[in-house]
Amino acid sequence: SSSSSSGSDSESDVSSSDETLPWEPCDWYGWKGGVLYDIIFQTDTLREGAFLENVHRRFVCSANRDERRALEPACGTLRLGTLLASQYGWHVEGYDLSDASLGFARQRAERHGVGDLCTVCKGNMATFQPALDRFDMAYNLVSSFKHLTDADQARQHLMLVARALKPGGVYVLGLHLVDYDYHSDKGEREKYLETREDMVVDSKIFSSVPDKATRIEHVTVDMALQGPRSVLYPEQGDVSNGDQASCQEAQRWMRCKFRMLTYDLSELDALLDSVKGHLEPVQFYDFGCDIDQARDPHVDSSQLSVMVLLRKPLGHS
């Protein structure tokens, strides 16, 4: 079971973390199979899954609409893929660099009874080559694309996805944009408070001030965990049920750091222009994922969360 106590988009008033706490370096994609990343974004799963299903209905023009096949680059724990398979009957193929997350993804698919519909393997977004002309839709929704910190790699990824889509197939790409002038004195901040079973995850995500020269932003994710000691400290090994210490409420402070490539609207446009003829933008949305509420950042310059729908032209393979 899971629940969300709160969640927010970027908020400049998110307070800084308490540096007196014992923060431990952590890989949120790897710790306990990526469960921290999975919990933090769990609230959005149903809404995002319904959005993808609606994108297929409205925008995908590929043949044989009954056999729906989706590709999930940087799939992580297959949070979305498992939902698409179990709720909408999609065949989903994902790839990711994290062995821990891939293991979690396989177990999740089996647990939900869709192990036959979901396949995952190890692969890098910049180099992995999925099968040609195989997929009706691909998706990457929460800025994972920005882990490609080289602009040439980003373009290469889009070309590889274009080759994998059937003509008329759509790539749904979600990312946070920056406004270098607006963010010139501060970075972005987000906060989430989520619960799953016995664990509470209170997280804050901080981005450094974007640098237009390097286009590199440094991201810090601080996660304050609360739950039974046996859950928060799995590396201490199994403890017998009779050991009260294993059931005692505990706290743990985990910190994950990584780099991402920044995009303002003009940089995103330049990237999309570089794959023109292979992928064409057909609609823009924001992270609200309302299929009836298109939002084009070219019209509203304050819109910094973007879902762009890129369609492979019919007759192109």
C-alpha cells in the first residue's frame, strides 16, 4: 500500500536541508532496487499512465492499433511500464543502466502478473539500439533524458528512438526547462512527502543555478527516511522476529547527487530541429498530463515543464 502526503512542482520557498544531520551518499536508482526513486514519484503513476493511453488514442497513427507495443528508455523500476501492461494490455520493453532497478522491475512485473508482457534489459540511452520499426509509442517522462549530458548524445538518442518507432508512432518526452535569466540567482527546488507500507520518505530536490555556458546543472536529492530499523538498514542483515530492535522506529538520511544537461526553450527547439524529418513535434503539454489541456511553451513563456509529443512521419522508416 502507498499514499502521498504532499507533492509539489518547483517551489522557490522549499527550505534548505539541515546540514547537521548525518547525510549518507546514496544512489536513489540503486538503493534497495531503486525503491526511493519509485516511492517519490509514485503519486503520478496513474495520471501519467492514463495520459499515455490517451496519447495513443489521439496521436499514434501506426498500423495494427490492437497490438500495442511501447518502449521505455531509462525505465528504472518499470513504474509506468507495469501499469501500462496491467491496466491497458500494452507490451512494454524497457532498458536502463541500473542493474538494481532492472531486478526490481522484473520482480514487479511478475508480481503484477504481467511478466509475459514486460521485458527489460541493460542499455544506455545514447547507444542502445532497439529493434527497428517495432514500437507504437515510446516515453520518457520525468527528465531522465537530461542525464545525457552531451548534446550530441541527446540527438543520437532521439534518432535511435525514431528508428525503433513504427511510422506514425509517437515519442512522449518530458523535461523541465530552465529560464537562464529567471534562475540566474537561484536554482529549482521541489519537495515530496510519500509513504509506502512501513516507510516514509520526505524528500527535497535541489538544482544548482543553471550555467548557460556549460549547460550543466548539479542536482542534489535529500531524502529523510523513517520506518522500522530492519527496513531502513537492510545491510545489517536479517534479524529474527523476536528481536525488538529490528522493529524499532528509526531514521536515516540519504543524499544522492548527479548532473544533468539544461535546456531552455531555444535549446530544446534546436534539438528538435536537428531530428526534423525523423521526429516531428505534434503537440505540447505540461506535467499536469491533461490530454484536453495542450500547453505550448512557445505561447506561455512561464511554462517550464514540458511534455512534447514527437511523431515519426508516415512512410518513414
